[in-house]
Amino acid sequence: MERDVLRRKFSAEFKAEAVRLAEKSGVAMNTVATELGIHDSVLRRWIRESHSGVAKKPVSQQDMDLAKEVARLRRENAQLKMERDIVKKALGYFAKDPQ
């Protein structure tokens, strides 16, 4: 009988934070892994990779530029959403019949 196992993928940020928690929190590695919803062997492998430098990739200037652009666009998007919500509220206020 074969089991269909879906392999989950985790971001580099999640892995780095998990390694940081396991090393700095003073809590047992098994506990950290359980709280994060991963198996302790996965966390051990991430720790081993972080110490050996396998998971680290050199960041190019283009990647840094793209990350800055994404951050700028997210700030702009949040600002536009806030402005849209203000206009919606004002429209609702002025649309009421003052009787």
C-alpha cells in the first residue's frame, strides 16, 4: 500500500527563523520543531545546512533591487488602500439623506 505524501516547501526566512529559535531560545529542539509543525529531523538538517553554508546563496545586486522595488510597491499599495477606504467612508457619509 503506497502513501501519497505531499512535500511541503518552506521559505528561506522560515528556515532561518526556525534555526534561530532552536539555537537561541533555550527550549529543546524537539519542542521547537513541534511548535513549528515540522519534524525534528527536518529542523536538525536545517541547522546543519545553516552551519555548513549550503542554504546560503549569494545575493546579486539585481535581487536586492527587486526586493527594494517590491517593498516600495507594498508600501504604495497599503497607502492606496487606505486612501480608497477613506473615500468610501466619506462617500457613505455624504450619501446619507440629512432629514
